[in-house]
Amino acid sequence: MRTMDTHAALILSLSLCLPLVPLARTHAETIDGRRVVIIDGDTIALGRERVRLLNVDTPEGAVT
């Protein structure tokens, strides 16, 4: 009886969660990294886009 309850709970939880999987898709974009420019310790430029790395403790460009 207990095994049957466990299987029923598993089937119920899967039947509730599986329809939500397509909603969790995220947009992924491939970036061609041939044109990467380092601006300073935590900022890089990919083409026209600037990417700033968060929570990275690095000195800024002109700090001596």
C-alpha cells in the first residue's frame, strides 16, 4: 500500500511539472569572440556590447 502511494505521488508530481518544462526555455545566443577588447579589470567589449563582470574585485583602468 505504501509503495502504491509513493508511485501515485510521483506520477502526480510529474504530471504537474512536465507541462511546465517548455515554459522554462531561455534565449541563448552564440557570441563570436574574435573581437574582444579588454576595457579594464572587470569590463570587456564584444563588438558594440560592453560586458561588466559583477562581484569581481579588480583595479580600474588608470589606478596606480
